[in-house]
Amino acid sequence: MAEWLIPVLLTVITASTPLLFAAAGELVTERAGVLNLGVEGMMLVGAVSAFAAGSSFDSGAMGVLFGALAGMAMALVFAVLTLSFHANQVATGLALTIFGTGFSALVGAGLVGFAIAPLPKLYLPGLSDLPVIGPIVFGQDALVYLSIAAVFAIAWFLNRSRAGLVLRAVGESHESAHGVGHPVIAIRYAATAFGGAMAGLGGAYLSLAYTPMWAENMTAGRGWIALALVVFAAWRPGRVLIGAYLFGGITILQLHAQGAGIDVASQFMSMLPYAATILVLVLISRSSSRARLNAPASLGQTFRPAR
């Protein structure tokens, strides 16, 4: 049993990690009342920046750092346009994705065909050698552990800290938060930048660990799945963790089904993650009142402080 179980679980973990990074970051952004649909573009720019830095400096750590910074820079462009110049958040987010797709392809044109060593796996003598649980729990790279730790940290921040309570208040009613003296714009800038950094880390994981190389459009729609995951999770960090691993499992189902010789068209198997995303959104939209109850009340709304 372990002969097939371990490879399947390891593949699910690697497929889920970029989704978890991007969805967790977007959750924080949306809890502050900002709707950034540019996750796909931020992930792509993060991926190409991480690969370029990792190969140039011959350092996975530098690649991770540059990936996060690139995603943050993209998010700050979005923040300036929407929070300072009051551009429409939906249109600006879509434009960010289009820009990120083209910009990453341009920057990465000279990187296609090169490969680097993947991020090193953690190895703990004795623990990593345990049957089944050893390679799964104690044999992952640092970003896998960071993604899971980030979810727990976000859950604590939003539910247990005063700063998290303030951020949630801004997302629920920016006018009320502003009325009691909270800096709404600054808080939303910080939340948006954090979401961009997390999306950049998701992209960095793709190009440094999942497939340690650069390929145009290598996110393959994962940014859109991450956006759907936030709604699927009802803006709760714990559910984001479950949803990311569920969708990651669906993503790799096609690979193992084909390897097992199941006679199903590869095109059908490839569309399963995106079909599942659409199905989840349709099911959620059937109960629109419940969805509105969970969503931040000021999500996507422009805030113009009274002068």
C-alpha cells in the first residue's frame, strides 16, 4: 500500500502548496475589504522572478525572497491605482493579470529551457526514515512548512490579535473604522502587499520546487482557483487549508489515473480542477444570502475619506 500511497500524497502536497500560498494571501486582502483579481498575474511574476534570482545567485533562498518581493511589487501597483486613485478594483485586478502574464513571458523569454536544482528537502535522521509518515511529514522543503504555518499564523492574527480585529473591522465597515480613528487606507495597503507577497511565494514554489524551471503561463489558472478557494472557504483560514489540499488532490488525479491505465481522455482529466472550481462557485451562489453573510461587507468598495 505504501508503494503507491506515499507518491500520491507527496504529489498532492506539492500541487496544493502554491494554491495554499495564493489563497491565504488573498483571504487577508479580502478580509480588509480589497478584491484583487490579479492573483494569477502576481503568481507568474513571482515565478519568473524567483527562477531568475535563484539561477543567477545559485540560491533557493534568494529565489524565494525575490519571488515574494516581485509579487508584493505587483500588488502595490494595484493598491496605488485602486486605493489612492480610486480605480475600479475588478477592472484593475483583471488588468494586473493580463499585465503579469505578458510581462512574465517577456522577462522569462531567455530563461526557457534552463533547469535548476529544486529546493532541498528537510531530512531529520530517524524521523524522515519512518515508514509512510516519515517522507510525508518530515521530508518536505521549507516552503511547504511555511505555507501551513502561514495559515495558522493568519488564523491567529485575524481571530486573536487586536491588529487582526482592526483589519476585519476595516473590511466590514470602512466608514465606521475610519470614524474611530483607524487608518483605513494604510491598513488596506498593508493587507494588499501581504497578499501579493504570498501570491509571489506561490509562484516561487512552482518555479523553484514543483517544476524547477520556467515555462510561460506555468501557473495554468492556479491564481483563479485560489480566488475561488477564498469563497469556498467562506473567508476562513482553516477552510482554505482544507480546500487547497482538496483541489490539489483533484489536480494530480489526472496524472495517477493515466498512470494506472484508466481509459479516460487526458483532456477530460486535465479540465477536472477547473470544472470543480466552477461547480463549487455554482453551489455557493445558490445560497447568495449565506455567501453575503460570510463575505466582508465592504469588499470591493472604494473608500474616500471625508476631507
